[in-house]
Amino acid sequence: MADHSLHSFLPGGVIPPLVTPLDVSGELDGDSLCNLVRYVIAAGVHGIFVLGSTGESPALSDQQRLEVMRTAIRSAAGQVPVLVGILDCSVRHAIEFGRAAEEAGADALVVVPPFYFVHTQNEILRYFRILRAALQLPISAYNAPTATKVHLAPQTVDALAQERLIVALKDSSADLSAFRQILLQQRSNDQLHILTGRQDLIDMELFMGAHGMVPGLANEAPQLFVRLYEAAQAKRWEEARAVQESVLPLLDVRLFSSDRVSRPAAAVGAHKTCLKLLGVIATNTMAAPWDSLGPEAEEGIAALLREHGIL
């Protein structure tokens, strides 16, 4: 699907941030990843995003990331666009992986600001300028301040848009006020799409003008988010609200992890456990040092999925 021109692709609609299925030894389970790609495409999603936070990208080796990217692109077979995450601290490493994504046939890159060191907004701008000059694929900025320790400020997003360094923003900041400010700033810009990474207020954010969503729960329940998006597109806001409210109880899948599991691990582990219970992937193995959810958590998640008609 990729033609690699800078502004030929504007991501929108429902784009699940896919988990990375692993076997019991911690290696990529390619068959399960192929099953997952087919599963979400069959539900009508508008793209897939691999190697993001939900995909455990920072915990994977370089070789595993390449395998994930290539397997997903091959499995999608041009049916939907494939967005590939670059979650990196090194400019050179980010460029190297971006070029590998170009060669593999990806449609776009999703780039977080470099982390570990705390960067200024000017340094973040310079990072995106360097990547834009070195790479051909369209770039979506990824605002994930809990992971990167810095917000992409609305004025920085505006500068990225004005310089045409990015074609989209995926916002996972949970800052509704800043999100609205960005939407207002970019309302007349038809070369930038704004995507929400939230799962609890998607109907509201679509009503405000967002172009799509990147919800982790779209791994296990992609059909719900497709219905939500289609209702919003048709301005059936009562239906969109009803679907959104049906999604809210599913957020509780994260609550079945133990107190020893971090919040990100609980979320990713729950998605993997749901998919294992649905028969889409073979195991719920997590990338070390995260631990997999155990039988007690699986039983609780299975009961929740049955209660809400997913399982």
C-alpha cells in the first residue's frame, strides 16, 4: 500500500495499537501476530499500529522489532495501512529503523520524542526536523508524556504542522484541554490528522473534531470501536455515546492483575490475556521483566468478557 510520498497518507479511523504476541520463551510468535492482524482487519479497522507502547517496543530487541514489523506488513498484505512505531532515544538509531520500515513497505512512522534525558520543546522540534530530512515515510508524532517525561505542547505541535514535519498526532496525554487547543489550532489544516489514544472519552473527542482513535482495547474488541467511529462519522451521536458506554466496563480488564504488576504491564497483560481467551494468540507471555498474568487473573478477565458478550 505504501507509496512513500510525504503527504499521501493521513491516518484516521480506528487504528489498533497491536500487542506483540510472544511464545513461552519470549520470542515473537509470528503465527499469532498474523492471526491478530487478520482478526482486527476482519472487524473493519482502518489501519494497524505496531511497535508502540502496547506492542512493548522498548522491551524488544532490534531483531524482534524488525520481525514484528515485517510480519505485520506481510500479513496486512495491503488491505490496511501499517504504521510502525519508533520509540527511541538515539537519532541515528531512529533513522536506521525508519529506513528499515521504508524498505519493508510500511505506510507511516509513529515517533515519540526521545526519552531518558528530559528535552526542551526546541530540542524535540530539532529531533523531528532531523528525522523528516532523513526519511521518506510520513511521520505521526506520538504524545506520550508518561513514557517520555515531556508533553508535546500545543505550540510545538503547531510548529511541527506548519513546517509539515508530521501528518498526524497521536495524543495519549489524557490532557483534554490541551487536546482541544490543538484541535482548534489545526481546524483549518487539512494536512494534519489528530488521533486520540484515550479510551473513555472517544465519542466526545470525535465530536470535538478528532479524526480517529488508537485504543488498546481495539485488540480484543475492534468491532466496538469501528461501530463507535462509524456512528460518529454519520453524526449519530446518541449511538456513539451508547457504544462508548458499552466500552467503559471493558477498561476493568486491567484490574485483575496483582499489586506487584505496574499499570502499563496490567494493561498490556490484560489485552494479551483477552486475546488468548478469544483464541487469537497462543499465550499471554510478556516481555521481561514484565510478568504474565496468572490463572486467577485469566478467570476474572474471562468472566468480564462473558458478561459483556465478548467471549
